[in-house]
Amino acid sequence: MQNILQDISIRRKILNYNKFTGKEFTVGQVYLGIDLGGSNMTAALISSAGAILDLEKIETKAQQGPEKVIRRIVCVSKTVMEKAKIETKQLKGIGIGVPGVLDTKQGVVKYSPNLPGWKNIPLRKKLRAAFKKTVIIDNDANVAAFGEKWQGAGKGYEHVVVYTLGTGIGGGIIQNGKISHGSCDGAGELGHTTIITNGPRCGCGNYGCLEALASGTAIAREGRKTIRSHPGSCLAKLVNGSKQPLTTKLIFQAARAGDRVALAIIEQAGTYLGISVANIINLLNPQIVIIGGGVSQGGESLLKYVRAEAKKRALKELYKCTKIVRAKLADRAGVIGAAGIAIQDNP
Amino acid sequence: MQNILQDISIRRKILNYNKFTGKEFTVGQVYLGIDLGGSNMTAALISSAGAILDLEKIETKAQQGPEKVIRRIVCVSKTVMEKAKIETKQLKGIGIGVPGVLDTKQGVVKYSPNLPGWKNIPLRKKLRAAFKKTVIIDNDANVAAFGEKWQGAGKGYEHVVVYTLGTGIGGGIIQNGKISHGSCDGAGELGHTTIITNGPRCGCGNYGCLEALASGTAIAREGRKTIRSHPGSCLAKLVNGSKQPLTTKLIFQAARAGDRVALAIIEQAGTYLGISVANIINLLNPQIVIIGGGVSQGGESLLKYVRAEAKKRALKELYKCTKIVRAKLADRAGVIGAAGIAIQDNP
């Protein structure tokens, strides 16, 4: 009898609960989505309709090594379940996005530049042992892209390409509704195609990669150059006034205030990104290209240049049927996408 | 009784017949593969194991318009079946590659620069009516790529990218064993990604596309420039001696004879192609990249430069697990691939 009452109470909870919108809704199943980052990790309970029931974020403490980080993943997951009064047995499946090089079929993290000590860690097996549930793991950029496809700007589309512009440039390719992994989970390195053959050196060793031309790091580098060459510009004054290091945020701020040199930096980055987008349109013929990540939050100004350049270079017939838009889910794309891949794997 | 005898005779035929290798083999099923080109069309009977039972080639006579061309497709198909003593009822399915923009799901040829008058032609429906068999249509470049994947250099691989270097540059992308079509059958335009942002104008309207830098047309253009600037070169002498217009074949011939200027032209084209291949490796993580088409027949010299440049630019981990090889099937890739897509659709 108590069990039945408890089940009813949990069911009510699932049926009527949306902390973030305050709206009532019905869900079929609950999934756990985990977004593991080098600095923080987030766990969220997400309905099969894509609503966040509850969410919990803690520090990763990556320097403590894989065993302790995995314990923290289990801990933050249990915390969010307790908060939402959902029991493990109520979970249908678990998805996790990991910043590293994976073997998604084996569920193994091969290595991760952001997670010290992670070398061939069988993460899926360990989480399955902890929760006794189906677990699916994927690269964090793929997972965030899938989140945008499932519940963000790409909702309703089956052929989606997502660029994530941050310190670097990552992304994910979705074709026929599924993440493209390539032959050994290496597909989707959108930041590492050559745009300018003899361009600046990229972190990957190549020259003129998109990442070396249009990432937050590249935009800030151009900003620093510009301040030196245009000490009287609005941008230079903003930076000197704020007494903070130059960020892409300041460059976008100066551009909004009408500063020509700041606008020129954004135009240049947007143009490079537009070349890459045109290439992607001609290669993959997506329905929608989504630009996300911190840099994209600068506003529509960047996108204007991306669209203009892509239009000039892509095949007309293909450009015509491709939308180029900003991402919608911001830092929630990760947990939503993680639940999304778990749902796709085990609907 | 006569029917049974006829069936046994046809069955013997299918079991023991391979005109091209002279070897005996067993086939499960017979498919019809058709390669429709602007100048010629080829129909072949192909076993489910990929062996060509018989093959027939006729002129397309494209200027006569779609109705007559379709009648010629039916005619050449019936001819090859008669030659091989195979009846229509013995066919399991039909596949056809068409040089144009298609709606593969609807089986319609939307338009074709090489087939005058083809505008929204329901080719699949018409061939189905003629043969009373399952018909599948696809773009000729995709079909040829699928042929290489199925029975050529890509045999055994599931993630394959094929470049076809001819007058232009086309290609096909195969992921998880299937042709990538994108959202509206536009994917795989490998010749139309920007390699040099301010490079030569491409036929598509863009500047610096791979096609404008490494196609047969582009290589011959570089050859003509070189002859003017190096009138004493081996290449110039070859061209003047042959009294024929300069072709890529002559350039490869001069290069094999050790002509430095000819080698420099091939190095340049190979380097551009290598940049494109590196981009494809980082975007799609294929197992194998296959270089086909007339230009690739020049030999290994082009591929040497492609590999060297791709190695310099692609992510090390991904380059390591990607083969870069020449195509194997030459002009038979089309019919073999056409049968291949019919088999994949209706095994």
C-alpha cells in the first residue's frame, strides 16, 4: 500500500512539475542527463518531452583524478534525484557528455585534455554499476549539439550542424537525426578545417584553421592588435577604462557602441566563419546551421557577417534551404543533449 | 516442361557466367545497374556479389529529350538482358545513376545541366512502369562513390569519401555504409568548398573552390600558363610536338619524364586536394578517402602530394586511421554502384 502511494506521489510529481517554467506538463519517462566539464559538472532530470525537472551543478575537481570525479558524478546525480523526489528505479536511462576523446561504442574515455588521469576509463561500465541503468556516453560537443537539435534552435530538424564558439571552436554534426561519429568517434571537428592556407598557427599544429581565426581566443588576439594600432579607438578606451584584460565581450560591447575597429574585428571573424559555413552547406546540405557558445552571445552582429559570406560562397540552391541561427539553450544544451542521447538510445 | 528447362538454363547461366573474368561463380540474385551520362549510357547485369554478368553501352542522344532518352534506357537494358539470356522476371531490382539534381525520395530528376529538357521527370515511376520492378535512382557521383565503396577501393569500409576528378570535381560521402544525401539531396559537393579565399573564379560563382584549383580544367589552365612562361620546358615541347590541345594526360606524361614545371603543376593541384582531404578527415573521420576520375589516372604522383599535405594539416589521431588511395573501378564504378544501391534498397 505504501509503495503504491509512493508511486502515485512520484507520478504526480513527474506529471505536474516544471521548476523552470512553472507550467504543468505530462511526461512519459524520466532520464538523467549529465554534462561533465573540466571545471564543473551538471546533472539534470529531464522528461522524455525535454523538460528539465530539476538540475544540480557542482565543481568537477578534476585534479582529484577519475575515481573521485566519477564518485562526484554519482553524488550530484543522487542529489538531484533526491531534490526532485525521483528514485533510481524511476529512471529510464542515463546520458553523459564528456570533454575528451572517447570510444562511444565501448563506452570508454580514451583520454581527455581537461580531465587529468583519464586514460581508457570505462565510464559507461562504472556508471552502469552505480545506477543499474542503461548508460550512454558521448563527446561533450556532440552532446550539446544534440541538445540544440532536440530542444533548442534545431527542434524539428534532422540535418543539423552546430558550431560552439568559445575559447576554441567545437561542434557537432547531426544527419538523419543522429550524431555523426565517423569511423573512430573523431567526426565534427568544425574548428579544425583550413580557412586561410597560410593563416595563423592553430593549437592543433595546422595553420589557418577556423579556430585560429574566429574563436574567442582569436578574436581577443585581434582585439589586442587593434588596441595597439588604434589607441584612440572606443575599444582601446573601454579596455583601459575597465582595467580588465580584453575579452570578446568588450569587443562586442564596443561594436554595439558603433566602434569601427571593433566592428571590423567582428566582421573578419564572421567572414571566416561564413566561409566554413558555406563549405559545410555544400558538403553536408544541412537544414539548419546553429551558432552557439560564449562568443555567439555577442549578438546578431556576428551572424550578419556569417550569413553574408555563406550566401556569397555556397551553392545557391543549397544556401536557399539552409537556416543560419543562434543557439537557444546556452549552457543547458549539455544536460538536455545528454538526456536526449539516452532517450534516442532507449526510448 | 519447356519453362522448367528454360529456368534451368537461365539458372546455369547465372551460376557459371562471368564474361569479364572468365571465372565460374555463384550468384544469389541479379540486379540491373544503369549509368546515365550526358554522352553515353551503360546498363549492366550485376550479381548480388558484385560481379558483372554482362554490360552494354550506347549513346545517350541527350538532345532528343527525356522521353526518347528514357526509351533508350529501356532499350539498352533489354539488350543486355537478351545478351545474357536473363528475363525481366529474373531481376531483383534496378538502380540508376543520373547526372543531375534529384529528389531521390520521390524518384524525380529535378533538372540536369547535361540532359536538355529534363525538368521534374518522374524517372523512377517511368522505369518501374517499363520493368514492373523496384527502381532506385541517385545522383551519378553518389552512385559511382557507392560503387567504389561496395566493390572497389572502399570494399569492406563503412565510412568512405570519394573524390571524382574530371573536368570538374564531384564526389560522394558514405557514412555508416550509406550515401549521405543531406536534407535535399545536395550533400557531397566536394569540388565546391573554398580552399583559397581569393582564388580563381569557379563555375559555381564562388572563388577558390577546389574545382577551380585541382580539376582537369584547372590543371590544364595551369599547364597553358606554364607553357607561355616556360617555352623551353619538356611540357611545352610535348604539346607543340603532339599538335593537340594541352590535356592533363600530357602534363602527367611530362611529369613522368621528369619535367620540373609539369611536376610543379601536379604538386600544386595535389596540395590543394590535400587541404580538402584534411578538412574532410577532421569533419567526417572517414576510414578511407578514394581519389577517382580521369585526372587520378595520372598515377601515384598526385596522391603523394595529397597525402603529404593532408598529413600536415589533419589532426594526427584522425589522419593516422585514414587511408588515401586511388579508385579501382574506373568507368565501371557507375553501373556497379547503381546495382549496389538497388541491392541495399532491396537485398
